[in-house]
Amino acid sequence: MSRNFGQTVILMKYSPPQLLIEAHAALGEGPAWDAARGLLYWVDIHAGHLHRYDPQTTTDEIIPVPAPLGCVAPARSGALLLGLQSGLARLDPASGQLTWLTKPEAHLPGNRFNDGKCGPDGRFLTGTMDNAELATTGSLYSYSPNGTLKTLLRDVRISNGLAWSPDYQTLYYIDTPTRQITAYEYDLASGEIANPRLAVSIPPALGWPDGMTSDAQGRLWVALWGGAAITVWDPAHGKLLETIGLPAKNVTSCAFGGPHNTQLYITSARQGLSTADLSAYPATGSLFRLETNVTGLPTFSFAD
């Protein structure tokens, strides 16, 4: 099976993604694999729902939180780091206790936290956006285990995908409206970023780049909002390598997980779709899993 984008024919190697949970999520996002416990966490942003999927029992538990929830990241202790509308918090999933860590944008009530994940250094990187998706009032932050918060980027419109190279020396980052993936030199000791360069430009015909992850070969796996697909890119040459279609129009993010880190978990969203779109893509808003033949980089944990 293939798809034709201009002069490039992209061969699809994999069986169709499996529909795991028909969640009808308005804004499903942010899958994060907790390897220590064999669980997948993901979010439905505006509903304030934290989902915990157990592949052993195929159950999906919803843990409500008291605000829109942009992202979740596992911590080594078993706690969870959350990017909520107004700030970052720590959740004890056993007791349900929520502890606020920092609220850096209390002066920007129209903003909210969006995509985020931990880096290989144990820091929590997460970005903000204008909830109306109009103003460039967002930033990208790095929260360290010692409680230090650094601002890595400003003037962001929709802070989205984050991924690292296999040697951890490069951070890849998406501000969705730019349709670009920018590569930064990443300093593991300080958590600072430097020397941005263009890694990938997403053609408008493919959709909007949203969340992403990376594999052990250094390739980027990028979800396409409005594109009904996951795309795989060579960031060294900006080349599209593979396109994997999904029965969901707004594909929002992806993360590797499973026993050998070869399963790609994929989220999707129904937000903004017309009746015709939902008729054509009725599974939109579901959680999917793709069996791959590659090993993904892990979901890193917060070093608490």
C-alpha cells in the first residue's frame, strides 16, 4: 500500500493501527509510557481527564483533575507531573493529592499549558499557548527536580511536540503554526538550548505538526493534526520517510511503549471537526496502538 505526495511515493510497512479505546476525546493528547509500571498515561485536555491505560487488562481509567490538563509525565517515584491550565503540579496517583509546583503565567489568564515531557536529564519540559490559538504569548519552560524553573523560549503560539536525538545532544521542537521542526543543541548538564536550525518543514498538504517522538535510529515520528496520519522523518536531511494512515482526522501525538518499546501509542481529537469529518473519520478521538519494527526512545521520567 502507498500514498503519493507530489513526486514522492511513501510505502507503508505496518499493519493498520489497532483501535484500543474508542474514547470520543475532544482533545486527546500527550501519551506517556510508564515503563516501571507498564502503564500508559494520556490526557483529554479541556475535559481535565487524566487517562491511565493498562494494556494487560485493556482497561482505561479516568482520573479527573480540577483544571484543563495539557500533559502528564511519570516520575521515578511513581508520582506524576502535570501541566495544568495555570501551572505545573505533582499528583500522587494513589492518594489523589495534588501539589502545585509553580504558576509562571499567572499574569496571562488566556494562556494554558500544552504539550510536555521529561528529558533524558530528568527535567520536565513543557510549553504554553494562547488558548484562543491567536497570540504568540506562549513559552517553553524547563522545570528541574530541585524546583528551578527556566524559560527556554518565548513568543510561541502553540507549543507542541518535543523529542530528543539518540545521543541526547539535540532537542527537536514544534511550534505548530510554523509548520517547522526546529533542532536545538541540548546541554544535559544545564538543560539549556542553543543554536537553533531548521530540521523539517511540513508541507501544508500534509496537515499541521502536533506531538512527536523519536526512535533509536534518530528518526522523528510526527502526528499530523488534520492529516489523518503519523509521519516519519529523517531530521538530518528534512526528508519524509514513511506515512502511516489512521482512521482519525486529527492525530495529536504519539509515544513508544510496551515491553520492548516497539509499540507506538497514538492519540487523536474530535475538536473542530464537522459532521462530515466525523462521518468520514468516526474513530477520531480514540486511542490507537501501532506495532512497529523499530525501537523507540523511552518516555523519560522526572528525577524526583
